[in-house]
Amino acid sequence: MNFHDIYGVEKNKTNRALAQSTEKIMKNIKIVGVIGAGTMGSGLAQKFAQEGFEVILADREMHYVDKGIYNIKTTLDEGVKRRLFNEQQVQNILGRISGTSNLNDLKSCDIIIEAIFEKFNAKCELFETLSGIVSSEAIIATNTSSFSVADLSSSVKNPERFIGLHYFYHAAKNRLVEIIPGSSTSDAVIRSVYMFSVMSGKDPIYTTDKNGFAVNRFFVPWLNESVRLLSEGAGTISQIDAICKKVFDIGMGPFQLMNATGVPIAMHAQKTLENFGPFYKVSPLLEEQVASNQNWEVDDVENAEYSDEIYKLVSERMLGCVFFVCAQILAEKVCTATDLNRGAKIGLRWRQGPVDLLKRYGEETVKQYIRNSLASYGEKMPSVDSRDWDMEYVTYRKTGNIAVITMARPEDMNALNEKMMHQLDNVFSEAEADPEVDTIFITGMGKAFVAGADIRFFVKNMKAHAIDTILAFTKYGQQVFSKIDHSKKQVIAVLNGMALGGGLELALCADRILATPKVRVAFPETGIGIYPGLGGTQRTTQRVGKGIAKYLILTGKMLSAQEALEVGLIDAVISTGEMFDILECELPVPSAAPLKSAEKWQKIAGFYEHNSYRSIIKGEFTDGGLDDETITKLAKTMGFKAPLAMKVAEQLIEEAKGPESELEHLNMIFSTSDALLGLTSIGKRVEYKGQ
């Protein structure tokens, strides 16, 4: 990953020279310094420690540090109560965090992230001091949300190692980080912080160095616009919040959000955007609210009533605000449409991103809403072109004889839909047709390789009685997967996270499968009323045998990377650092380890080879060496699965007629009430009727 890949432009000669001079900057970051032990800094320290990094948390006085570490422990203890962690894990995480009020203790850090209060001079003084303490190869990053990264870099010795990393609240839980290169930031540093971001459990997007970057640039004016509407008497707080929740399909309205994150923060962030023009001027009512030192009085939003006229006014103004700012962002090339949409969906947890909304309303309506919003501000109408709204969900990169295909929709766990399947087809065909390419890697972005097919696509078409659309999608997907499976080039799947259902089916098309330690794989389909339809019943059998294939598909058992290696489902387990080195062509692909299946897997394989799911559930099985307790658990597990789905899956495995045989039963299975029940009840235990 380098600057040219990100922006498609060439950096200046000075930066290219700087990039060459900083190639020594480490990619293998182990020790992280966080300066500022407040809410943001302590959240970052917690997240980095959770992901296995050694962390030094610093602040100007030890009582701030102690408070930050206490807050971390409190958060982790709450996680124990919610069964997210156990006591040992908490002790391990806390053991990776040390505190200090002496900046000299940061000498050993590979990267230092500044998370102090938003005062420009204070940040500059800190960076100047740090430059005299840490290694010249250490990366220095700012978490600023309002200042120019380039301006701040003037205080740093060797500014080519300085970069913006803008994290979002709550930093221990929110996966988004904006990566903002400054004017001097080297390619090596951009690449390093991208890898660090992924290894620390974050989903990065890239933005240019402009106030507000990408997400705050449109989100903060959206908050400000809600206050304007209130000041104009367009609606009450509860009405505005209720309408926004409905229009934007979000969990909290703008006033609720300001109360949760701090009303002064909204005002301060908006002030940093005022240089963009009169539309960005802070609402006087927002300034008054901050001066009162009070939260907004938000009443019963859920039961708020409003007229059609109020709904129309509020919805069009709030949409117009987002459309205007996002049109500017895209016209100014602050970031790509893909990253803009991803930022909202991950960082703000909007179910529909701003680009989704642009597409939903269409070019003419978008223009009209923007004109209406700008009517009293004298702002210039930005360029609005629907061609700028295309989003890239499958990326392609070529280095020498290596092609890397990345499933890149982390905001939706890389779930396969029609657009992703077409993009995968296109980029794989490009790699396949390139005579220079002899090896094709397929990997994922975020915490999933591919978490199956997009359930919403299935449900939408089932409810519309459009089963033919599901059949067409699956048939096309089989054709794409067959092309990958039968490629004459070496295809290697590199699993970076969960590979579920269709994701595991995609991986099984590769010649070799590598996985990082946190990978989890499973076929969950029979638990949601359907069966694997993209070759899962067939390629799994070819790879691990009929017994294990039946076990995995009929039980939906989730395997760890190590377990997947033991049964032969994958070929090697690699570290996340090794994954990057392999994809960067800096490490050879490891050879497949000789399969040494544990005795328990051999027994499970034999048991399922000689018994049907019905015989196991009814207790009419041939033992095969498994103990009674294990058999009882297997029977109980399958008892919660959809009977028709299990019947078809088992039949397909037994008949072994090839992937296309899975298409024969799709119309029937997607027409069942069990399938609709399962697909609309994800995460819930349901009782299937076998119909």
C-alpha cells in the first residue's frame, strides 16, 4: 500500500527522496506510546494492549495517567461482566500497559500517538520535545481532529515520519481511523501506519489534509444544521431527532448525539470548518447552549409526533446539508466515495452511508436539496455527478508477477452481494488475462475475509417473491468461483478474519489457503434455514473428506485457525505481520504442512461417514469410537438446525455430483418458511418446522 495506490497521483521529487531515506522505518511495530491519558488516549491504550502491543501511556502528571489506567480497568471489568473477556485476559491486557509522566520513557517506542487537548501551540511544543527524545526512525502521529497535519509537522524533526491518525469515540470499540498524510509524509510511513492500523484492530480510510478530514467534515455540519432548524422553529428537539433517526436509519438523533459526546465538542469542531464558507458558520444557538454549560433537553424521541410539513422540511434540510458537504468532499478529492461511505458506516454507525443516500435519492433530487439548503448563504453550487458515486468493493494491485485482490467492504464484513461478485469477476479476469501474473492472492479488509453472502439481499428478494433473482445471483457466483477454481495460475487465499459460508466457499477455490491466528471459519447455513450454494458441499468434501464435510455443514461448527489446519481445511497459519510481508512480496508463501489430523478429528470423520444426521438425532447411530457425551452434544446441536436444509446438504455431499448440483434445490429451499424464519432471525434461536 503506497501513496500512489491511494490517490492515483504522483508525489513530488522531494517526497520521493524522503520516502527512499525512510525505508528503514519499521513495519513491525511492537511498542506504542500514547500521550494524553484522557478518554481518547486511554481508549487507544486499551485497544492497542488488547491487540497484543506493549503500550506506554503518558501524561504531564501521574494522577492523570493513574486515572486513565483506572478507566481502562473499569471498562475491562465491565467487559468481563458481559463475557467479552475473562479475568486472565484482563490481567494480560493491563500487564501490557505502563504509565509515565516522563516523556523520556518513550524512547523505546516504535510509534507515538499524540492525543492531548486541541491546542495548536501545545501540540507543536510536544512534537518539538519528542523529536529530541525518540529514535529518528520512530513514527510520530497526531490524533488531531481540527489542525493541519502539514502545519503540525513543522515542529517535528524528520517530518517525513509524521502523520495524522484520527480515531473515533470510543477508541477501544470504534474500528474507524482516518489516515492523513502530511505534505512531507513518506510512503514508508503511510504503509507502516496502514499495517499498524490493521494489526491494532482498526479499519483505516485515507483522506487528504483538509479541515475536518472526511467524516467530521460532513457530520459536524449535520449537527450544526439541526440546531439551525431548532432556532428557526422548524421543529422541536424531539421532532428533529425522531425525523433524523428515520431518514438516516440511525440509532440516535443529532441532539442525542451531542449530549452523548459533548455539546462543546460540536461547537469547537464546527468553528474549525468556518473557513470553508458561510454555510459552515456556527449556529448562534449552539454557541448559546455551550455558554449555558447545559445539555440539550431531549424528551421522548421515540413517541415524538410531527406533521407531514415538518417531516418534509427537516428531512430535506438535513439531507441537503449532507449532500452539499459530501459533494464538496468528492469534488475536492478529499477521499474516495468508497472511503467516505465507509467512514460513516463504521465511524458513525450509520446503516446507510452518505454515498448510499446520494444514490438512493438520485442526481436531480440531490441537486434540488442542495440548492434549497444554500439559498440563504450565497455558497457556490458544488459539482454533482453521479459518476463520482461509484464505490470500489474489490480492489486490485499488481506487483511484478503477483496480483493481490482484496475484498474491501469491511463496513459490511465483506458480505457478498451482486456488485461485489461482479467486481470480483472483473478483477480476477484482469489478473487471469495478464501474461505477467503467475500468482493471484485473494484476501480481505477488516475483521472478515468474507462473512458469507449478504443476508439482506436474500431476505429482500424472498419477501418480494423474487426467488429467480437469488437463483441468478447464485448461478453467476458459481461461474465466478469456477473460474477461480480452474485458473491455470496459482491462486492463494489469505484469510485475515472470519470466513463464513460463501467466504469459506471462495477460499476453497484457491490452490492454497493461509490464515492468521484469529481466523474463524464455519458453514452457518443450516442454522439459518439454507445450505451452502457456492460449492461448499462439494469442494469441502474434496478437501477434507465426506465425514468432516458433513460434520462442518450439518453442525455449523466454528473452527479456529489451528483447528482448520488440523482437519486440512487450510494449509498454514501465519502471523499478521507475515501476511503483510507475503502480500508485499517480501516473504515466500509457506509450504503446506503435512497433515497430522488429531485422533478426535479422525473419530468425528468416521462417525459422520457412517451415520446420517437423522440417525444421530434419533439415537440410531453406529458409534464409531466417539463417547456418549460428544454424540449427545452433536445431536443437540443438529436438533436446532433446519431439517430440510440438513437433508439437502447431506444428500449433496453423499451424491458428490459437483458444485452445479447445489443449484437444483435452491428454488425449493428459498421458498420454505424455515429459510425466511432463519434469515430474518440471525443471532436468535428459532424452532424450525421442516417446511
